[in-house]
Amino acid sequence: MIFSNKKKDKIFIHLTNISSNVQASASFFDTFEIKNTNNVKIFSTTMKDYEVKGDSHIHDIIMDLNKTFITPIESEDLLQLVIKMDDILDGLEHCSSCFEMYNIIQPDEYIHNLSTFILKATNEMMICINLLTEKNFSSIRTHAIKMKDYETQADHILRSAIKQLFLNETNLIKIIQYKEVYELLEQVTDSCQDVANTLETIIMKN
């Protein structure tokens, strides 16, 4: 009896590692309960750990891309994809550092809603990457579209959040701080959309 023992392409393994780390960071960001100053420090430090791990994964795939003559997907497209995924992680880490810097220990409903959409988008991203590693290109677009839909919904939340902030908040410093956090989170959803667009480009080429 002949058993199939085909190994997964190492480039695809890197892609899976990168997307898994991004999704894990989004899950941590969304579910971690910030309660006090010490707590927010833990939050920020852990997000930095995810970001450092992500940089290591990016380094690994770039090294292997440089050494690999024939890649499963065009090298330029792979590089664009991993950079866009890394932008999600960088944005979340940047936002977490603002939480610590501004000592934001009471995230409001808008922050929670935006982070939830980011998590949903990264969940879809994980599905897309798994399909990509199986070269199941025809099934990717449905999930890429969902990622872009979440970005559209995040736009609506951002507008509502800023409107309510200016209507209800009288502390100018707090207005500046929360507005920045809202906008940073919405920018992360833009990065999720960039990943979706890059995936659709890969689909068209393959």
C-alpha cells in the first residue's frame, strides 16, 4: 500500500504562522478586560509580544522567498500579502500602546465594536489563508468579501463614535485621545480590507 506523505510547502507554512499570529493578537485585543493601570500595561506588553513574533515570521518568509527559485504563488504577491497582514498587527499594537500612554482603562462600546469587527475580519482571513495553502482559489472570494464588509461597517461605527464623542464629552484631552483610538482601530479594518484586496488579486492571477 502506498501512503501519501506530501509535505506542505514551507512558504505556505509561513503564511499560516503569520495569519495565526495576527488572528491570535486580534482575539487577545478583543477579549482582554482592561480594569486598571497595571492591567493596561499587561495588555500593551502582550500586544508588543505578538508584534515582535509577527516580525520574526515576516523575516523567516522573506529569507525563504529569497532562497526559493519557484514559489507556489508569485513572490511579489506573497510579499504583498504578508506585509498587509503585518499591517493589521502593527496597527493593533500601536493602538494598545495608546491605551497605556493615555491610561485608557474604560474602553467604550465603540472601541469594543471596532475591535470585534477586526477579530471577525481576521477570522475570515485565517479561512482565506487555509484555502490558499490548499490552492482552493475559487472558495476564497466569499470570505474576502466578508472582510471588506466588516471594513464598511467599521466606517459607520467610526462616524457614530466621533459624532457622539463631540456631542457628549466636554474634556478636550479625552476627546483627542479617544478620537485617535477610534481612528487607529478603523485604520486596522482598512488593513484587513487591503489583505482582502490582495487575496482577490492572487485569485485573478491563479
